[in-house]
Amino acid sequence: MDPLDRDDLRARVDKALGGFLSEQGARLDGISASLSPVQEAAADFLLTGGKRMRPAFCYWGYRGAGGADSDPAVTAAACLELLQACALIHDDVMDGSDTRRGRPAMHRRFASLHRGAAWQGDPESFGLSAAVLLGDLCLIWADEMLNTCGLPTDALLRAQPVYDEMRVELMAGQYLDLLEQAAGGGTVESALRVARFKSAKYTIERPLHLGAVLAGAGQDVLDGYSGYGLPLGEAFQLRDDVLGVFGDPSETGKPAGDDLREGKRTAMVAMALQRASAAQAAVVRRHLGDPRLDEAGVAELREVILDTGTLDRVEALIGELTAHALTALQAAPVDDDARQVLEALAAAATARRV
């Protein structure tokens, strides 16, 4: 069984999000009917895509620490989809991405709304501004959904420092990513540091911690989850880097090679440059970050990554990190049923079959 379907989790997360967004839609409508495109965009983004991976790690972190299944626990986990929506919407603005999940990115959607209504001013500027505001709204809603989930107040108070730390690490990772692109990239180590804070901790380790502290877990459980979550999170991001260059657009929801056009200074790119000859490095520097990069240019960059052995090394590293994570999970003091689901989630996260 798909680990995200255990306990009907995916359907329950969708239901919690749908109910919450319905309430927020009525709230926005009470302010002005002109806000209906904002509510519709949020609902489309949150209810028609997404793997629900962060809620799954949060929920099973909670269950693994002894928490009983309940709708409030699922609602608390579901709030992470709103936080993820904030991150993705803002990330697409910063990267100038055209698509997300096979649809126009939010800033492109709002720019089209502006053009279709023949409003005054620049449609692109309007789209960027509206997307930033929608991302901010999702961040606010994530807090509200957590704080009104129905779990006991003492559990929510225990969780707040973890939730705060997760958000700080996410924003810090986003800035480090921005800096990496602006500075022209650095070492493999610096690229991995960006991946750790922008994605690894926020995708797996901190959701696990959030679930654990909601259940009242001690430091031994948190340490066990870190031993599992950190290497698995890094493997998850490395898999994302591979898919960003070699992935099938029907699976990734983005055009082939889009990460190369955006000039993402991933660990895989840093490894390729480290291993490249002078001629190969010149190919990377010529094409990486070119928004007009065509299929032939994408093919040249892929060839460098393949010929330098970088793809093989990244695949091996994904395997090594996943093995470390599973070894740590075996030693962690968590519920056996939850451990089995977390093992399955590790396979799903690194193969990206979810």
C-alpha cells in the first residue's frame, strides 16, 4: 500500500484543507467579492496537486511517538501544506518559473487575470505582487490551521518552538539559495548546506519533530528522528535535483531541463563542475542560467553531467544517505507500526513515486 494512504491519510489531509479553505473563502468574500480570484487560486493550488509528504512525516512522527490517531492530529499535519504553498509560490517568483505542477505559476496566473480584464498598469508587475501576497496569506493560514486544529493547548505550546525553528530554517535556506545563484555557485559543500536548510530539514526532520512534540515525545525520540530525517531529507533533495535535469515533464510538472534554464546551483551542478575538464566547464558556464536554453543546450549540459560520472555519483550518494537514514530509524525508540510506514516513506521520497 502507498504509505501516504495508510489511515486514509491523503484523503483526510485533503478534507481538512478543503474545509479550512472553504472557511477562509467565506472570510475573504466578507471583505470583498473582488478577492474571489485569490481564494480560487489558493484552492486550485492546494487541492489539485501536491504529494502530501510533509503532512505524512508529521503525522507518522506523531504516531511513532505514541500519539493516538485523531482528526485534530491530521489537521495539525495538514497545515504544512499551507506552509509549503507559501514556499513554492515565493520560490517561483524568485526563480521566474513559468509553471508549477503542470499549470501556470501563480504570478503567471495573476498576470493573465490582469491582461484578460484589460486593467491599467503592467500585468507582470501585478502578477508578481499578487503572488507574493498569496504566499504571505498561505503562511498566515498555516499558523491559523495549526493553532485551531483542536489538539490540547499544552501540546500546541510545546510545538511552537519547533514550528518557529522550521520556518526560520526554511527562510534562511531560501536566502542561501538566492545567494548561491547570485554569487555564481560555490562548492559541493555549500550547495549541500543550501539543500539541508531549504529542503531537507523542512521536508522531513522538522515535520517529524513537530509531530513528536505534539505527542509529548522526549529528546531520545527527537534525536532518533534527526538521525533518520536529516540524511533522508538530503537524499530527497538530491533526487529532486536529478529530476530537475533528467525528469519526465509529465511527472515533474515542469519543462525538461527547467532547473538548468533557471541556473540552479545544485550539488549535482557543483559536482559536475568539480569533475569537469576545462572544455566541459565552459559548456556549463555558457548554458547554465540561460532562460532561452533550447533542447540542444539542455542535452549538452546533461552530457557533461553524464560524462563526468556525476549522475552515477549522485545516485550512489542517494543510496548511501537513505541507508544511513534507515539504520538510524531501526535504532530509534518509536512505535513499530509507524517505523514500517516511515521505512516505506523513505523509499517513496527517494524514488519519488508519490
